[in-house]
Amino acid sequence: MPKILILGGTTEARKLAARLAERKGLDITLSLAGRTESPVAQGVPVRSGGFGGAEGLARYLTDEEIDLVIDATHPYAARISANAAEASRLSGVAALALRRPAWEAVEGDRWTMVEHAGEAVAALGSARRKVFLALGRQEIAGFEAAPQHGYLIRSVDPVEPPLAVPDATYILARGPFSEEDDRALLVAHGIDAIVAKNSGGQATYGKIAAARELGIDVLLFRRPVLPELPSGTSVAEVLALVDHALAPAEKRGV
Ligand code: NAP
């Protein structure tokens, strides 16, 4: 029975796993980094935690006799994506990727692209602003360098320790977030700037659309460069690639 390892942590990874699990005769395991305290149910067997770099992942692929590894991680999870490509090379196990397309600016968007929190802090300027940080726990610490701003911070798990700034409000929530709800949130908190990742997809686009409508500045972290792998941009596209990757060699024209 072909064994597939899906590197996940995204909605697409969960959907892909569910679609593959519907097919008889495939052994699916989904891998999570283990960062979220109570991850949503994934519906397939899950393993959790790092592998120990590319070599560790290569060893896992070999030991577990995996036939195909699919990188369906978040677009900003660049290390595990690099590790997946390198582990595939080291182990000879085939690899595919699901690469979610980035959002593109449209008329009315007030976007500034930044490399990291330091650049975002510089772009916000010295005058006090009300800033919505739609970022992971790891990325928000850099905003302690700008304690003059008021911050609204939305995260899945509590930010521990809290940001060392005098004005920070925390919201615990898990997407998807609708445009309507995000518009109401931005207005209620008097937000005039958003700092976010260009995650792509619909689940977190609400704030981007609402910001456009409200004329709010959006500072977007540039996407990291990910390794080249045979990839699709949707669950459906990757499912088609899986068929090809698992087809007998003669059918693939090898
Ligand atoms: P990362 O920097 O690419 O990964 C760091 C290490 O975590 C990897 O080297 C690996 O450890 C382990 N790891 C990551 N994903 C794994 C998986 N699916 N299964 C097993 N181990 C995994 O990724 P990250 O630290 O998770 O996150 C980096 C960025 O992505 C952040 O900006 C974060 O906010 C964002 N992100 C967002 C979401 C989301 O919104 N759904 C989900 C994940 C990440 P070893 O080297 O030991 O194998």
C-alpha cells in the first residue's frame, strides 16, 4: 500500500489528507510542527514535532518506507519546505508541493512590502498609530521597539510573555475570518495600519479587503523563497500530481 507523508499545518493540507484518505489503498500520515496547543482534528493519523532537519526527515522517509512526501505547509514555513526538498534528494523519495498563490494588490490597496518586523516598525513611523498585528507569536516581539503605538494582536494561542508595550489588546481566534467581521474589528479598534503575512487564500483575506475599503495601510511581509518542487496551487491540482507520482513507472513514461 503506497505510503504518503503530508507536511501540514494548513487548511489545504487537512483537505488534501481527507481527499486522499477517501481513496482505498493509500496509507496517509499528516505531520504537524506541534506549535498549536489544541490543533483542529485532522481526520487522518497525525504525527507531531520536528524531524531533526533535512537529514532527520530523510531518515524518517526511509525508515517509514514513505513513497511520496507532500509539502503542504504554510507559505512562510520556509525551513520545513527546504528540508522537504533536501530530504527528498537525500532519500530518493518523490516529493510534491502545494504552493498557495500570493495575494496580488488591486486598485485601492495601500500596501507596503517589508522584509521583517524591523522594517515594519520603520515604515509605521514615530507618531502613534493603532496597529493590527495579524502575525504569529514569533514575529511580534520586534514591535516592542515601537512602544508608542497601540496594538491589537490576534493569535490562535495566547502570546506568552505578552508584548512589553503599554497599549496592547489580545484576541484569541482561529480563522477563517470574514470580511464583514474583520471590517467591524478594524472599525471598533480604530485601526489605521495592519501588519500581516501575504498568506494567500480566502481564510485571512477579509482584513485585506476590509482595509482597502476603509483606506487602511497594510504592511505585508515579503514571501520567503521556497524550493522548486513539482507543485500545484490547489488541492485538486495536487491530487492530479499524486496520481501521476504513484502511477507505475511505465505509465509515467519512465
Ligand atoms: P519553519 O520555520 O519552516 O519550521 C521550523 C521547524 O519546525 C522545521 O525545521 C521543523 O523542525 C519543524 N516543522 C515545521 N513544520 C513541520 C511539520 N509540518 N511537521 C513536522 N515538523 C515541522 O515553520 P514554522 O516554525 O512552523 O513557521 C514559520 C512561519 O510560518 C511563521 O511565520 C508561522 O507563523 C508561519 N506558519 C503559519 C501557519 C498558519 O497560519 N497556518 C502554520 C505554520 C506556520 P525539524 O527541522 O526538527 O524537522
